[in-house]
Amino acid sequence: MTTLSAEPAEPSSPADPTRLRGAAPAPRAAGRGRLVLARLLAARGALVGAVVVLLLFALAFGGPYLTPWHYATPDFSALHQPPSAEHWFGTNGVGQDVFAQTVRGLQKSLIIGLLVALFSTVLASVVGACAGYFGGWADRALMFLVDLLLVFPAFLVITIVSARLKSAGWIAFVLLLALFNWMITARVVRSMTISLREREFVRAARFMGVRPVRIISRHILPNVASFLIIDATIAVGGAVMSETALSYFGFGVKAPDVSLGTLLAAGTSEAPVFPWLFYFAAGLLVLFVLAVNLIGDGLRDALDPTSGAAPGRSRRSGHSRSRRSVSRSVSRRKRP
């Protein structure tokens, strides 16, 4: 005689292609998104960083429309003019408006930082996932390439190559920065992929005959997406710093275009006498890097799968519970 279990079975749709392939059940994206959003809203540092970054982007792309001066157009009647109502950030030695140059330099540095972070993250995810999933000779060849690029002095190589690519413009400079900015991330993705390829849903998909490219794109990369998002966020700040350093030494953005690095290089020697030539660009650079780091810390806490605490509960609720437990124990001791 067959006995029926009283426990309700988990509802499943036979038309779900993910379940037919033997993969893991699809996560509740809506609930996960709400949880991550609630954690981000609870992180004050991440909110402050996001607001600062949005304001900086608004300044970089909307600032040129706020001033009648072009960043390359000189005003010969105002040389080394301090900040005033006509020139908000003053002028430099040839009469160019420092505000127009600063917002143009911020715009260029942000674009370069975003593109470098995007290209390097995509390259690191593809190389790391392929090396970790396939293993064998593919893993050895890709990791040999990673080790070889790690040995090369990136700053020296970029300075030598960028001097020969002046005609290619700043896009070639972006590709050079991205080429030497992905190796550590690829190693981390490889180690995470090695642990993921032995999970049940990946092995089931492999036994069902799913192609490796589909397994990597549908099962491996989504499970390392949290790390990639955090790494890409922090990589934006690192790329802006790298671009600033290389442009400071004359190996990045070329004249007549400007970036934060070229503005810092031009204003360093005159900073003691004309401080507005240096400190506006330096302040925006420091502010952007700090804001990006705050966003990275907030994303790390929000996307951490090991954090099981509800977003509405704060540390103060835990402290209040501990106080209540202590007060109960004390009252019990006082009872006769």
C-alpha cells in the first residue's frame, strides 16, 4: 500500500528550461533586488558616495553649459586672474578659464576611468572563468599569460608604448590601461570558478550536454557577479588615479585636450603663487576617489551573501536585546 506524504511539495513548472537542464532553481530576483537596495539605503557611507559621484558627473557633463568660456579659448585681458564673478575658478597664465578646464578635465578623466574599468572587468571575467572551468592546458596557458603581464612593469610599458601611439588618441591610452589592469581580478574569478564547477547545478548542466560557453555565461558568471560589480566600482577610482598619474608625466591625454592629470601637472609649479590652478582639480580628484571607495564598501556589504541579518534591524536592536536579557537576569537574581 502506498503512503502519501502530508508535506506539500515545492511547486515547479515543467516548462521551466532551467530545471529541465538540471540547473539550480532560479533565484527570486525581485526579493534579492529589494534586499540589496534596502542594505544600500541603510549604508549611509554608500549613499553619501553615490550622491557625490552623481553630483560630480552632473558637474562634468553639465558644467561646460554653465559658463560662456571654452576650455581652450584664452582671455588675454585676464592673465592669472583670481576667482571672480566672470571667471569662477580664475584663469591660468594664458588666460584660459580654469572652471571650463576643470570640468572638461573631470569629464575626460571620468570617461577614461569608466571605460578602463569596463574593459578590464570584462577581460578578467572571461579569462578567469575560462581558465577555472576548462582547467588543463587552457588554465596553464591563461595563467602563464597573467603571470607574464604581472611581471612586466606596467607603468614603464605604458609610457614607452603611449609615446608611439600619439596619433591614435586617448582611446589607445584607455586600451593600454585596461590591458594592465585585469590580472588580479582574473585570478580571483578563476579560483571562484574552480569551486563553482563542482557544484551540483553546474555538473548537472554538463551531464545534460549544455555547451561550456552557455554554462559559463548562465551559471558561472552570474554567481561571481557580486564580486565583479564591487571590483569594477573600485577599479573606476583606480583607473582615474592611473590616468591622472600618467597624464601628470605627459604620457596620457595630449594637448589641446585636458584631464585632471594635465591640470595638476600644469598647476604644480605655480601652486604656491596661484593656488587656484592646482587645488580645484586636486580637490575634485580626491573627492571622487573617496566617494567611489565608499560606494565599493557599501556594495560589498549589500551584496555579501553571508550577511543574513534583515536590513531593517540595526546594531542598536541587537544591543537593546542584549540589554533586555541582562536586565531579566538581574531581576531574577533580585527575586527572594
